[in-house]
Amino acid sequence: MKIQYRFPLIFATSSAAILIGLSFIVYYLSAQFQREEFFGRLDERVEITEQLFLEEDNLAPEIYEGIKQKFLQTLPEETENVYPIGAEIPDSLLQKYPEEFLVKITAAGPQPTPMRFFNQDRQGAGKIYHHQGEDYLVVVTAIDVYGLRSLQNVKTSLVIAVMVSILLLAGLALFEADQILTPISNQIAKARSITARNLHLRLNIYNEKNELGDLATAFNQMLDRLEGAFALQESFISNASHEMRNPLTAIMGEVELALQKKRTLEEYVGSLEIIQKESDRLDIIVDNLLLLAKAGLNPSQLSMKVYRMDELIWELVQEFQEKYPQTPLNLELEFPEEPEKLEIKGNGSLLKIALGNLIDNARKFSQGKPVSLCFLIREGHMLFKVVDQGIGIPKEDQQRILEPFSRAGNALNFHGSGIGLALSHRIIKLHQGNFQLSSQLQKGTTVLVSFPLHQQF
């Protein structure tokens, strides 16, 4: 069932339950007050009957006349009876009055206030009166005709009021639901019209201070992220195809050129060397793309183990010095007394690739100048810093330098595919690390990586 109909139904049902409950309480209290008021009048009639029939000889003439005039104001269908009563209850009384009432009143004996009873619609009150050595039972009964009629009118009025109120509340709920849900329906229609071809469209925000405004804002923010992701994907595909097409074009061109005519052995060797070089370049691009895809996985999908960060760094330093002995490497390594602070849970291969890319970038753009490598433990974090003295990164390129295949304008003459830095950034984020980059043209670049101690995955 749609909310447009379910909301009015729930509202009307709840309102009906509340109204019926309140009506029942009103009717019940009215009935109780009506009965109590009528019993009070019966009690008064019992006292008058007692005085009229049993104390006539003891009253002054003027008092007796006053009581008699008061007695003339009878209740509807009133009966007044005075019965001498002994140790046992006569059968004639049991036939006229409830047995429970007779048993209680005879057992209690003379009481200052009358006892009350119901006999179907008839209400009654009675009292034991001791006179001249004998006990008499004074009983007055009557039907509260006007009270019952009034209660019936109250019941009818409450039923009508409840029915009309439910209808009015249901209609009001339908109207309000329509008023509330119409903007949502409009937003749904607008959202359905947004596709990959028109991701620039956004939902209208009618009121930023209510929940619908918050929902529209959140949806628009999601569209912003999707639009950025689509743009990044298009850029990635375009750059990836371009980077892969270049070596493929070179390989195909060299093969076609070599097959046009017979050539000398040296010429064939030269062609094969070009093909090998471009094949290696293509292989590196494919490997980096696979690693980039792997770095986009969740930690739960990777093989995670506990590694010593100092051991990973020493392996990288040794490999770097063996492969590039011509580039000086200045080391500043500070190890804590507690070995457990050097532990990190992650994927060892990816961590080596991430940190190795940073060192290799520093080496490549420094062009033989020293590269500084620093490892410290500070304020609950492992800090890994790489500083080079290279060409630096222009300010306008620093915002997009972490995007795949994005290269700074002054780095196009250097060998590379534009994937290494983006790959390192993703791997570091995958390991809950923080990546900071600062750079100045012709002065160098500093990359600071920090990992929290005792990571939990």
C-alpha cells in the first residue's frame, strides 16, 4: 500500500481508537454520576419514608406537614414500602428484591445510611429502622427515566460525533498526505529523469530546513559524486586507451616496417629491440592497471598479515641502492624501543609497491640529486617521508596529480604512465593511512605518509 493511503488509514484508525476510548470514558463517567445522583435522591426518599410512616406520632404538626409536602415530590415509578422484619427474610421480600441486598442489610442491622441495589433498570435503597422494640425494613425503588434517556442521548451524540470526526480526520489526513507527498512525487519524477547523459541535473530544494530539503541535498551531493566518478571514469578510459595505444602502435608499425622487405640482421635486431622496449612498456602499464584495480578492493578481499615496517623499508632501501647506486639516498630512521610499534597489518606486496613508487618518483625527478628518506614514530603514528630536490609540481597540477594517468605539465618528458602516484595513494588509503603532498617548482617535492599504530581491519 502506498504511503499516500497508508498514512491516512493509520491516522484515521489511531484517531478512531482514541476517540472511541475517550467516548467510552465520557459515557462511563456520565453514567456513574447519573446513578450516584439518583441514588442520593433515593437515600433522601428513604429518610422521608422512614419519618413519614414510622415517626408520625413523634413529630410536631408543622414538621409533619413539611415532610408530607416534600414526600409528594415523587420519583418516576417510585415505590415506598415498610416491612416488619424478624430473624428470617420472608419469601415475599425475596421475590421483590435481590437476595444479596436483603442478606447484607439484615446482617448489618440498623445503619445511619441506606444500602443500595440494582434490579434491572430499577434502582433501590433501603434501611433497617428500629422502632418500639421491633425492626422495620424501609425500601424505596424508582426508575431513573430521565437519567436513562439522558444517557441514551449522550451515547447517540458520542457515536455521531465519533463517526463525523473520523470522516473529517480521514479527509484531512488525505489532504495533508497529498500536500506532503506531492513534492516527493515531483522529486521522484525528477530523479527518474536523471540518467548518465544528463547527470548535471539536480533536484529542486524547496526548503533546506526540513527533511525533504535534507533528502534533496543528500541526493544532489550523491549526484555530484556520481558525476565526478563518471568524469573520472571517462578520463581514465581515455587516458588508459591512449597510453596503451602508443606502445601498440609502435609495435605494429615496427612489425609492418620490418615485413615490407628483407633486412640485415642488425636491422632485424634493432626492430626487435624496439618491439621489446614497447612490449615492456605495455606490460608495465597493464601490471599497473591490475594493481590499481586491486588497490580499489576492500581490505577483507585482500590477504592481510602483520608486517614489520622497518623490515619493509630496509628491503626497499637495499633494492633502491642496488638498482640506482648513482642516486644518493640520505636516511633518517628512528626506531622505538617497543618493537610492536613497528608492526602494521596489511598486504606486504602492495605496501612495498606504494612506498617504492614514492622513492622511485623522487629518484626520477631529482635527476641524480640526493633523495631523503625519513621514518619516525610520533603521536601514535608511523611517519614515512620522502623528500626530493627535483623539478617540483606546478600548483595547478597538484589537485589532480593523484588521478590515474594524470601527469604534471613539466613531467611529460620523463618516462612514466601517470599511474604510480595514484596507485600509491590508493594503497595507502586502503591501509587506513594518510597521504600529504607539498611541492615547489624547481625546489622539490615532499610526500608524507602516516599510518596509525595498532591498526584494526
